[in-house]
Amino acid sequence: MEEEEKNCCSTQLIDGNGEFNFVGLEKFMKAMKFSQCGLSYAVVAIMGPQSSGKSTLLNHLFYTNFREMDAFKGRSQTTKGIWIAKAVGIEPFTVVMDLEGTDGRERGEDDTTFEKQSALFALAVADVVVINMWCHDIGREQASNKPLLKIVFQVMMRLFSPRKTTLLFVIRDKTKTPFEYLEPILREDIQKIWDTVSKPLAHMDTPLSEFFNVEVTALSSFEEREEQFKEQVAQLRQRFFNSIYPGGIAGDRRAVVPASGFSFSTQQIWKVIKENKRESD
């Protein structure tokens, strides 16, 4: 396990200024023997509000070592830019991507460009995008992920073809409200966002399900119910084994790039997104 622990070491893929770390990615791929995987690998990314426990969730889920927020030092941004690591002990080879928190104070109100670009990058590269959200945000008009999802859906349709990405909404700090009640409200929220975004002619009548599979799950509070949280995360971890095969969480994915072309392909995708900066504004 210790050997494995060392093996997951996280690498900054894109820094806080939007610079792509090609050299770092090449080193990561070499050290992890990633290039030899062919099509047998998965990419999982996480996005969501700042200080919502994204890195903590990833570290429990994939045994990675992303930097976590220290609750005692106050809630400030710990993840800057986009970081990647290898999930430990999961087959197939799984690349895990930790995105800088959205709606962060450090970037200020106006600077949401990077937030949109990195969310778009996650949706264009990952097979599964975990969307971390607060339980109390469900059904709220001003929920933190809503404006972001709206823009991302919009730009996604203009720049990229459908890849059947799985959007896994993880409801954090689940309260006494039963999950059976929360899930349909959340699904309705997502459907509404899709229905109201402006679509290019080619996708006027394209249903949400053509672009995305939507999955929903809920977790107890890590700070208040740690044991319960860990049990729930252990169950969720099981879903990432054999994720890319039929019936798996990423079983419907399309247009997979062979691992040997991953670094070139991700760099190109980032370039397209940055060049279309106007779109994401």
C-alpha cells in the first residue's frame, strides 16, 4: 500500500493562471506507465463550490493525496488550478482530476472565466464528472452550481460533440430529508437548466441524455458523522471498479482517446477552450 500511496502523487496539470503543464503531465504518464493502457482507462473529475470538501471526498474515494482544507485555519482556497493523480487500487487505470473550487472569494466576483473554462475542460475530458453540491442548494434558484452548469452546457454544445459523460451529483451533508424526495427535485433542476439554455441549430431538439447520463447519490457530513461518511464513500468507491465496461458508471462513454495520445489531446482541448474565451464569458 505504501508503494501505491507514493504512486498516486498529484501533479498540477493547469496552474491558477491557466498555463498547461505539459512537462509535468508527460512525467506523470511515464511514472504511472499510463501511456501503455490503450483504451483501458477512465478519467474522473470533480467540481463544486469552494470548501465543499471536494479534495477530502476524492482522497477517501480514490486514496489520492490532494491537499485538503484545514477546517481550523478557516475556509480558503486550497486547490488552485487543476490537479491530477492516479486512483490507488482501482482497475481500470483511473485518472482523478481535482478542480479549483467554484465561487471562490480569492478570484473575486468578476473572475469566473477560469471557473467556466476548467468546468468545460472537465466535461470535455472526463468520463465521469462528480458535481459536489450542498444538500440545502437543491431546488434553490441561486444554487451555486446553477449558473455554472448553464454556461457549461451552452458552450459544450458549440465546441464539442456528445461523449455521453456521466454527471454524478453528490449531495453533501444530507439532512433528514429522505433521498427519495431530494433526487427527483435535483433531476428536475438539471432538466430545467438544459431546457432553458440556448442551443445551436444542430442541437435544438437534442435531449440531455444524448450528452450526459445523470446519476445522483448522497453522503452524510464528514465533520459530524465521519463513520457514516466513510461507509457511504466505501460503497461509492465500488462503482469505480470496472467503470468503463457495459453497466459501469462510465459504460456509455464514446470517442475515447488512446492513453498514448492523452497528453496531446488534453492540451488541444485546453487550447480550444482558451481560444473560445468569449464563449465562456
